[in-house]
Amino acid sequence: MDPTKLQAFMGQILADLGGAFTIGLVRIGHALGLYRLLQERGPMSSLELASAAGLAERYIREWCAANAAANYIAYDSTSGRFSLPPEQAMVFANPDSPVYMQGAFDAAAAYIENQPKVQAAFKHGGGVAWGDQAGCLFCAVAAFFRPGYLANLVQHWLPSLDGVVEKMSRGAKVADVGCGHGHSTLLMAGEFPNSQFVGFDFHEPSIEAARAHAKDHALPNIRFDVSAAKAFADNDYDLITCFDCLHDMGDPAGVARHVRQALKPDGTWMVVEPFAHDELEKNLNPVGRLFFAASTMVCVPTSLAQEVGAALGAQAGERRLREVIVDEGGFGRLRRTMETPFNMILEARV
């Protein structure tokens, strides 16, 4: 045993446990509006923050100290006040920020709550259905992905596809399959008023949430329907999209075949998946760590609970996705149009 390596590893464990112990505090700060108050009102003592929030000062004092120790908020020892630096505000207080991470903390809490179900599945090899996951996991997942879509979908991802933006500007027929809460669908519908959009998802509570979001936006060119990905209605679509969901499906190859027949001959299937290399060793990094954990707790159990249960996992990689989309799904062409640290964007054509 190398004592220096052990000491370094214990430093990593302390950092990991510190993050894990802080999950509940971040969620409390969000739920009670504490980060927002620090952003809006500037530096405050724990007493001033408690008064502004209408909460008990003793709890606020401890919450502030814990967040300051985590570097989630700042502390000025001269004034005795706490503040939210602008960089931290991008993560904790601005829901339209591209790095807003509240959904990730909510998802982490749901993973922990979901442990008994997934642990049991380790023994029997079956799945845990999406609707049976702990808490409102689907709410957390939708919130986690929304900032990335907001920052990239209209500005970068759609323009990377061959001729798609021009079609949507003129007026296209679009299906967003596996739409969840509909954030991706709403962004596209708002940007392209001449096109018609329908979001499909097999999870009825998610579709109900999507319909509520659509009502808030009052967009006339969008609707949401409950449907499995292999059975969504209609055809002659100019564009079909799947955002961070193909790997969760039980029969992704069957979905690919259904998408192919639902597209126009010159139509496009945009598949947005978690970024991953094809080789395991290249995914053993901080981003891969997050995705492998999520895949173990959510993605693989969700797929195994469905027909076929292909269980691609959240780090399938482009080579495996090509097998599903081209070799098994029947598409003639597939290319990666771009990537981010968290996603890769694939364009499939007939």
C-alpha cells in the first residue's frame, strides 16, 4: 500500500461525501428561495436572510455556513455577511442559464430514494419502469436537460442539420418523440411558428406536464399526445427528434424502423444522445461518471422494464448507436453533426 495514494484517495472521498451531504441543502435553498434572495438583495447576515425569507435564523445560520464551506456561497468575515457570487448564481439562481444545475441535485436525490428498487433488480435482472421510479424523477430529468436545450437547440443543433432550418422556417411537420415535459418541443414551436409540432411520450404524467407548459406559452402550433415511441401516429414528417431518450427505450431498433417509415423520403431524424466515446476507458472521466451513475440507477432499469429491453445505457457511444439506427433500423446515412461536453447530435437520413 502506498500511503501517499491512500491520502490522495481519502481527499477525493471527502470531496465526494461533501457533495453528497450537500444535496439536501441545495434543494432546501432552491425550495425556500434562499439563493434567489442572495442574488437579488446582495450580501446579508444570516439574520437578515432569515428575516427576508421569513424563516428561522438558527437554521439559516447553519445552512449559510454549510454552503460557504462548500463554496456555493461566499462569506465576508469582516462584515459577517454571506453573498452569492455571479458564477454561483448561474448554477443555483438563474433557471435560464446554460449551466443551471438544480435539476441535477433533484435527480441525485431521486437516485438515492430509488436505490431499493434498483438494488432488487440487480438480483432478478428485471427492470424498474419509468413511472415507478422514486419521487418525481421525470420532473428532475426535464429540469436537468432544459438548460442545455435552451442554450443549444435552436442556436446550434438544428442549424447543424442539412436543410432542416429552411424547411421549418417555411413550414414543416415535426414530431418530438420521447418529449417528456416538452421543453424541447416548446422551444422549436416558439422559434418556427410556420411549422406544426406534436410531442409524444409514453408517460402520461409527463404529457400532462407538457400540456400545462404549452398552455402557459399559448402556442397554436403544438400539441402533446400519449404514445409509445414505436406507435406514434401519422407519417410524412419532415423532422422527427429524440432528445436524450433513445437509450432509455426498450426496443430502440424497433423505434428506428417506425421513425423511418414515418418520415418523408427526404426527412431527417435528429437523435440527441449523451456524449460518449466508443471505448470504455475514454469515458472514465467526470462526465462519464455522472452518466454511468444515472444509467445504472435509471436508464438501464427503465429499458429493461420495457419490451425487448435492449438496455443501451447512457454511454452507448456512436458506434453502437450506428448499429441500432443503420444496421438494425434501416437508415441509409448517419453522421454526427456536432457535440457538446454532455451531448452528441446525430443526423439520420433514409
